[in-house]
Amino acid sequence: MSDEILAFTEGKVGRLRLNRPKAIHALNAPMCRAMIDTLVAWRSDPDVELVLLDHAEGRGFCAGGDVRAVAESGKGDGVAARSFFHTEYQLNHLLFSYAKTVVSFLDGIVMGGGVGIGLPAKHRVATERTIFAMPEATIGLFPDVGGGWYLSRLPGRLGQYLALTAARLSGSDACAVGLATHYVPSDALADVKAKLTANPRDSEAILDAASVAPPEAPILAQRAEIDRLFAADTLEEIFAALEADRGEWAKEVHAGLRTKSPQSCKVALRLLREGARRASFADEMGAEYGIAAHVSMRHDFIEGVRALLVDKDNAPHWDPATPEGVTEATLDTIFSPLPAEEAWQPLRL
């Protein structure tokens, strides 16, 4: 068991706590494996009736995955990168299909890999400190860990907006669009967890009673503009719509979007388009694994990690540098299936 995951039981409740505060609990391979091993053991344990997933300390639930290590692998043979994604996606799928009720506490920063483990839970608790985002296009990746499933099922064009811009949602936003199921003030979380531990079979009633009406969700004020400006299925048309709009909000969004990897943005749009039609979450994870295997070896991801996380000059040199430069042939290569022997598989339980 990794000491970066605290796993224990309290009464009939299994507690999984992320414990890597200096990295805002970013997931690495040992953490994913420890969570899988624990969840598999609890799956058949009659003494565990409910699972609570949260973080031990610090300012965020989970800031993502350990992409620096993944990018380092991508510079070489990519074996470690593919191994990490394979394990992480198995964890995502295990949580999504878990037979017992899981409650995730989305308190603080919830980004990338944190979304992948937080959203599969039946009950998802947001607070006034929640900061939710899928910022992968900023580092040349794509909204993975089930992003093609979750984002494509949001109302209107919210999913496309979030995937392309890396916009941050508040806890009230997350509740308003259905990403979170409950809104509980952060200072009440300890009491809620104690009540869940005492009465695990009453989890829904306890969370309903603890929830309060969230503040007005800022994202709702932008819904009409988001649906209008992100209506197109091509990145070029979205850019054109933003350029043609004279509003200040559109100008700010357009300026931010121009800093993202064009390749990542086009991958995200296609991912959401295809993800909306997928029949199962397992199919989604299989497709995303194939994309991750390709993207993790490509220039934009390695360059994005360098610019944003290693050298921190915040000046990535994307290649291609424009949406027009990312061809359909390039996308077809990125979305091409892996050989059967290399493809992702869910856990065989």
C-alpha cells in the first residue's frame, strides 16, 4: 500500500484518502494501484457498505495526474506512460462500475485525474472551495479519464467550452450543470462524514439533509453565449465565431483559447463528438487509452509539460501552431485503434 493513499475502515465504511498534499494529491501509478487493490478487496467484503473518497489535507481534492513523469516517458519508448494510463483508466472504470455506493468529496481543486476519480461516484459533494476544470489542452493533452463521456453529456455546448478553454467551475456551477449532486459548506464536511460513518445505509438522506442551496452559478449567465459561440463542430468555425463577436467576454475567451494546443483542441472536439455516441463507459476508456498512447508520444504534450510545469516559461511552441495546420489525417492517426494485444482492458474481476 502506498503511503500516499490512506485506506482504512470505520465501522462499515471504507475510507480512501488521497495523501500527497505537496502535489495537491496528483495521482501517480502506485496511488492508482493502491486504490484499485483496496476497492477490489472491499468489493466482496460484507463489512464494507459505503466508500468515502476524499483528501487528507491541503488545498485540493486532486490536481490531476503525474504528467511530468508521463511526458518524460513519452520522450522515449512511452512504456511507462502507457502503463500509467492503463492503470489509471482501470481505476476510473472500477469506480464507475462499482457495486457499492461511493461518495466523493470534491472540496478544493478538482482537475484532470481528480475528475476521473471524483465523477464516477454516485454522490458527488461540492463546496464553496471547489474549483473544477479539465485543463488538458493547456499542456497539449486532451480531456481524458472519461472526459469524452462526462463532458459530451453536459447540456448545450458546455462540454466543448470546458474542454477547449480549461474554464474553471465553482461548486455552485458544478451543481448547476449536474457534475456535483450535493452542495455542502466545507465547515460541515467533518460532521457529514461522521454521520455517514454512523449510518452508511442512509447516505442519500444524510447528504440531502446536509445540503444547502448553493450561491447563484456564474456559468448560467454565460450559457446562451457558450451555446452560440461554441455551436460549431470545427475549431476553425469556433474561432471565427469568437473573432466576429464584439463582446468583451468573447474577446477574453478567444484570447485564452489561442494559447491552447490546436492539436489538443481538435482532439477534444472529436472525442466529445464520438463520446456522445458511445454505448458504455468501458468503450469510452478503451478509446481514450488509444488516444493517450498516441498523444503522449507527440510533440505538443511533451512541449506543453515543459513550458507549463518544468521550465515554467508559459510559452509553449505548438506544432502545428494553428488550427488549420492540424489535418484530418493527423487526427485519424491519433484516433487509430491500437493492435488488439496492446488495447486497454478493464479489470477482470
